[in-house]
Amino acid sequence: MSGEKTILVAGTWDTKDDELSYLSEVIRGQGGQVLSMDVSVLGDPKVPTDVSKQEVAEAAGSSIQVAIDSGNENTAMQIMGAGSARLAFDLWRAGRIHGVIVLGGTMGTDLALDLCGALPLGVPKYVVSTVAFSPLLPPERIPADVQMILWAGGLYGLNDICKASLSQAAGAVLGAARAVETPRFERPMVGMTSFGKTVLNYMVALKPALEARGFDVAVFHATGMGGRAFESLAGAGAFAAVMDFAPQEVSNHLFGGLSAGEGRMTHAGKASVPQMVAPGCYDLVDFVGWQEMPTALQGRECHAHNRLLTAAMLEAGERRTVARAICEKLAGATGPVAFFLPTGGCNEWDRAGGELHDAEGLAAFCDEMRGAVPETVELQELPCHINDRDFCEAVLAQFDAWLAAGVISR
């Protein structure tokens, strides 16, 4: 039973043979199977791997000699990254692997992000890296369900410290391959963005209402990585419709906060997925609470959400900038878009009398939206707050209309 699970073990077997072999031994010792892939360029492994470096380079439409002759390790590893990603996907599609683990320093981690990014949600992906959790890793390149562990003390050679990390990772990827419930999408899925219920609470009413209509609902925490996962799945066509009601990551990207990448709020549109959009928390920029506030945000009213995250208020002119950025992104959509504009406020702290209420700033944003919204986007002004019941009723009315018209498919 469990012995049928095969894990792809990838890395530079010319320089990391001992470490990769140790990973493989632990997986086999737990009853799993291993398929090895060599992504090195200059050297050769002690024992031939199941997938050779020559095969990896050829899968990228190149050759190992081209990689060597480039004389540049960055160029060479991009060739190997592209080839390993294509081969990993082909191996998974053929049913030959059930999970993947990649080991490396900065070079290996760069490649690992390509390889893991080629595999769909639900395929266990583990990266053992000397730069795990580092700000070196851009959120737009991190797959939605990748797992990482720091390769502590493992830059060169085996020792008791790095074995602790390697053995945990080997057991984790095999255990995940045995236990994972791969998404079956038996019911159509609605992808929604939000924050916790103390800030935005529309999902409390919308989720059961949509489920009663025969849809599953996945709510993504829009704090950088959550938005990246949302975009990745939207672009892959995982959603019958999206309710992107917390696009704060657009503001974050513009003003140096917790970004989900330049592509935030674009993937659903490119995939022609019907979009319902609202500006939840558009007026705030989240940044790391235990670090010094970005220079551009100093002197602002702030809300310390917890020890990890602090939100800074945007000024009226900056809110106009956000409105234009949102409209530019929605203008590229090839599917239908409805934008809901709650003129009473867009997060719980922004209510009249709230600690971050700014009537002038809210009015500036609404004014800019009215003027900048593309003709292809249906603008619905709502005389309510985003956390009011009236907001949810307007959203459900639009959803039902699109459902009846066949815009949203069951």
C-alpha cells in the first residue's frame, strides 16, 4: 500500500550526492520508492540517476553542452530549471511520481521553485534549502502548497544537525504523499479573498449561501502568500467565479507592503473567469510589524493588528492611485467583471467613528473609481459598508443573475 508511493528526489548529484542519497535512503527505509533526477551541470553523480542531467537539459530544448558553454551558472541553472519542471510534470501526469523533494542552496532553491511550480495543487512539494523562508524568495514564484525546511548546517557534507532536517523532510514528503486528499473539484469552486472576521466578515454570510447554491467556497487570506495562491489557482481555471473582495495586496505592492506580486488581480481576468470585485482594505498597507516602518509610510495613522503585522493608512491622493491601479488591472479582463463600491467604508476600522475612519480619503477613492472604471466593468455603488448585510445581498443578486444567464457555470 504505502510502498507504492514514489518520490522524485532532485538536486545536483555531482556535489550533493551524499545528502541526496541520505534523503533517498530515509524514504526507502519508510517504505517509499525513489525516482532520482540530476540537475547538475559540470560534474557527474557517483551512480547514474533515473533521470540524467542530459535528459533535463534536452527537456528545456537545449543541451548540457550549451549550459556548460554558457560559462554562466545563472544561465545554466535556468536551463536545468526549465527542463526539470517539464519532466517533473510529465512524470506526475504519467503517474510515476506522487511527490517531490528538492535540495539546494540558492542555486538549487531557484531551480526548486521552477520545478515545484510546474506541479498542481495537491502534489506534495518539499524544498530543503539553506534560504528557506528568506526574503530572497519572491512570493510570485512560491507555489500555493509548497513546504520548506531550513537546511541548517548542511551547506557542505552530512552531519548530525543537517540529518535532522533531511530526515524530517524525507518523512514529511512521503507522509504527505500517502495522506493527501487531492482536490477533486466535484462541485464548482468560488475563490474569495478576505481577512479575519474582525476586519472583513462578508464570508460569514456568503459562504453558506453559495454552498446552498451548489458551490464550494475557498477563502484566501490576502496577506501576500494567500493572494499568490489565489492568483495561481485562478489562472489555472480552478474557479467557476471569483469574489476578490480584499485586493489590499495591490496597495501593498504599490507602497512597499506585503506584496503578492505585480500580477495580483490579473490571472482571473486573463483566464476569462467571472469576477466580482470590491475594495476591502484598499486604504491600508500591511507591513511587517516587528520591522521598522517603510520610510514612505512613516508618520501615518497605524493599527498594530498583532506582533507580526501592522497596517498603515493611505492618504487621499494615494487612494486615488490605488483606484487607478485596480481599474488598469480589471481593464485587461477577458471575462465579465462587476465592481461593488460600498460608499460607507471598506473595512471595520473605517466605519464612521472607527479608529481609522477617513471620510475625505474614502470620498477621494470613490470619486476616482467612478472616473477610472473601464467601460467593460459594471460599477455598482452601494450606500452601505462592506460588512453590512446589504453588501452580501447585492453580491448574491449579481451571482444569481450570472448563474441564470449561464455566465457562471455549474
